[in-house]
Amino acid sequence: MNATPAPGAPNVPMKTALLVEDEPSTLRFYTAGLKGLQEFRLLAAQNGLEALEVLQAEAVDVVVTDLNMPVLDGYGLIAILAERYPSLPIIVITSVAEPEQLNQVMELGVLRVIPKPPRLSMLMEAIRAAVAAPSPGMTRGLGLPSILQLLNWERRSATLTVRGAEGTGYLYVREGELIHAAVGKESGLLAAYRLLSWEGIQVEFVFKCKVRATIDLPLPEVLMNQALFRDEQALERDKRRTDMWHG
């Protein structure tokens, strides 16, 4: 379900939209009707749990989700996204009309609620607007250790989305201390060390952190250990190159 850029379109990185809908016919309707989003790659999931699995494997720029779904419904999915990916824009498409339920999802940070059945032109406009909106914070060129040290000095809480050639990962800071990290299916300290070794990154951040702590080392110790981890990785790469040369 990958979108293809129009001929002559500018050579810009494609964005990715994740559509979460349990009705196969409705999902087909969305994916067929949204082909006009030629600058987007479209991914699909049939419930919240599948959506979380996609998010572990793919860098996603906007989520479009239904509310009433099996396994993990939209309410549960949105709550988890608000905790793990607070800078990720969320659009809800729903037939739910009760103000209390809609207020619940809006309080979790949903960008827009569109009634079912949606006008596809309105949905495309909402998806484009969601990714065009400026991130709460963004930095390029400043290394992750420096960013973490600044947060530590200011005792700030934040969730950092780290994008690089290797993919997308997340660092979670509470009151200046790194408490959790995730990249792909890795989490905790190993994920933190891996992310801290990335170069040429773009970092987006929001000043909130809601996840449970899995890292209890002081930040200076994490950074020192990461330097050792980086050296070990370099030695392993050198050894592999030597083995290949002599093999």
C-alpha cells in the first residue's frame, strides 16, 4: 500500500500515515480513496495492538484511527500513544457522538475528530495538515549526549523522538534523568546505548514524560557506559572486517 510520487514531484522524503480500522471493507475504502496522498506511504492495522506492532517496526508521521475496535480499541491505543509517542499526531474517525467520549480522546491530545463516513477530501486535508504542523521542539546538529545533559541541568522532563539513517527511536527523560529508551523491539539501557551512538540525527521533543522507568542509572553513568559500548561496537566491526579479509 505504498503511495507513489507523481511524475515530476519534488524529491522530498515521503511521509507515512498509519490507518487503524477493523472493518476490512472500510479500510479498503480509505486506502483506495487516499491515493491522492501521493507524498504519503500508507500502512494499515486492524486494531490497536497491530498498530503498536507497526509502530515498533516503522517510522510513522501520523495515525488515523477508529475508536471501536476489537483486541485494543481506539481509546486504549490513543492512551498508549499519548504515553509513548506524545509528539505523534492522531486523527480520529468515528461514529461516536457522545460528547464525554469525544472529550476523553481530545484530552489525550487527539488533533482532530472526523465523523464517519468521512469526506475523503477532508481526511486528506487533515492528514497533510497534521504533518505540516510544527513539532513542539526540534533540533538538528546537536548530539544526543549534549541534549540530555542540558535537560539534566534544567531538571526537565521530556520525550525525545530520534530520527536517523538507522530508523526512529525514543528517549524518555524525567526530571533530568534518562528513565527509558526504545528503538525497534529493543528497550531499556541497550536501546539507549544504541540511540546515543547514532550520528547525523534529527531530534524532536515534547516536554512531557509518562512512561514507567526501566533505567535507574544516573545520567553521567549512562553516558560513560555508552562511550564504552560505542568502543566495543567499533572493535567488533574491526574484527569482522579483519575476519572477512583473512577469510
